[in-house]
Amino acid sequence: TPAQIAVAPAPANSPLGVWATEENKGNVRIESCGDRLCGYAVKTGEKILINMKQQDSRWTGKIHDPDSGRNYDSTIAMKGANALKVQGCAFGGMFCGGQTWKRVS
């Protein structure tokens, strides 16, 4: 008998998909880039999340702030199936800001 091939949907705890940022700054599409995750502004295509590497239940890498043009250390983590906690830190982690993004699709 031929082997059964199961196609698994994206795991419920996966950040892959489109997310609405806080303050209606636009949506970000998170997708795989090699063995990491990258996030792109849906409107402009600008890279927002850069080379996020999975570490247990979170991903760490860089986040780009389009307003300042700077990149900061960042961590993202799922908070349930439809919420993503996004944190960015400057100055070696002394100043951290966070948002909760909501899943669009």
C-alpha cells in the first residue's frame, strides 16, 4: 500500500501569518526565511522582523523601527492562538517597549 502523506497545517502556536500592529500602524506578514522567521510590512514590503531564531516558545532577533530607521534587539512570543507579544529593546536591554499584535490571518 502507498504511504500516507499527511500535510500538517501551521501549528496553532506558530507566528506565521498576518498580524495587525498596535495603534493601526499597519499589518506585518510573518513568514519563514530559511530556518528563521522574518516579518514584512504589508503596505511597503519593508522588513520589520529580522532573522528571528526560535528558542523554546519564543523567537529572538532584531526588529526594525521604520520611524527611526534603527534596528533593535527583539523577542516575539505567542500569547494564545491569535495574539503575539512583540518586544524591542535598545541600549543592551535597558529600555524595552512592547506591543501585542492581533492575528489577521
